[in-house]
Amino acid sequence: MDWGSVTTEDLVDALREVDWSSPPRPVSEFFSRFTVPRSYSKWNSRFKCNLYYYRTNYFFMIIFVLGMAFLRKPLAIVAALLTGLSIAFLNDSFAVTFNEKVTRAVRQVSPHLAAKLRPPITPVLRGRPSAKRAIHICGRPRWMFVLIFSAASCFLWFTSCRLLTVLWAFVIGVLATFLHASFRTPNLKARLNTFREEFRAVWRNYSEL
């Protein structure tokens, strides 16, 4: 699979639709080997491959940097968790799993309330859905939860610390992700057929050569 032919839009769609429930890669593997890419095309392919393969590690690394920057401010740590949760809601698999667990927990207490948390039924025409099924959380559109959690995290950021400190911590986390994805030599596991098939399953525009 040629990662250089994968567009940014395809990569973003893949990260949004792929299952994020898998645990992060081991630390020994994450910091195993680093080399300088020989050309821009090599860097482009390596960056996309690492960004997809180590996605969970990068996510936790950014949250960890934010948490360490505000270790003495509990509200800021809560804000970092809410920020991470609002970002995680953008992933289809996480949103669906979160909704199922919440609905299952509510059903044990109140089956009637759990029935109201079910997503609306998508109309079907000639055996096919009339439109792409939207993701719902607790019976409400996903964007509502993303907006609510984002607003809550922003409020806690402003009340617990300075905005400049937040921006610096976030920039450091993103910069660390960029440097690692740029110089980490692609792991052999990232080239295995099982990993390729995983990406093919979520890359809509993938075509066999």
C-alpha cells in the first residue's frame, strides 16, 4: 500500500471511522527507532502511516501534556479530559460504543427512559437507507454533545488558568506528535496485511491497482 497516494481527506475520514478501542502501542515500540526521511515523498508517506498506526498513542500523549501542564490545577485537568472526550466523540466507533454503554446502564435502572435514548429510525427506500445514518448519543445528534463538552471545557480553561498557558501546552503536544510521526521509522507491523486491510475497510476511496 502506497501511503503517498492517501490524501489528507481520506486519512481524516479513516481516523474518524476506525475503531479507537484498541490500546496504545507499547512504549518500547513507540520509541524504538528514529531516522531522518530521505525525501519529501518518504516523509509524507511515513507521517501518514505513523499518524494512523499510533493514533491512540498521540491522543493520550496530547492529553498527558495538557494534564502535566496543569498538575496543580484540578479544574484544568478536568478541562483536559472534557476536551479529549469532545474530540473522541468525533470518532464514529467511540460515539456508538459510548451510546450503547450509556443506554445499557440506563436500561438497568429505567427501561422506559432507555427507550427514549434510542436514536431515531432512518427511513428505508427500496431496501436502502434514504440517507447516511447520522450518529446519535443518548437520542440526540452527536454534534450537540461535541458542542456541550467543548463549551464546558473552554469555560473550565478560562476559569482555571490563562489561555496562553493552554495554547502553549497544546502546541507542545501537537509538536511532539508531529516530530514523532516525522522521524519514527515505520514499524514492520504497520506494513502487515492485517493493518492494510484495516485501513482499506475505512478508506472509502481505496481502489485495488
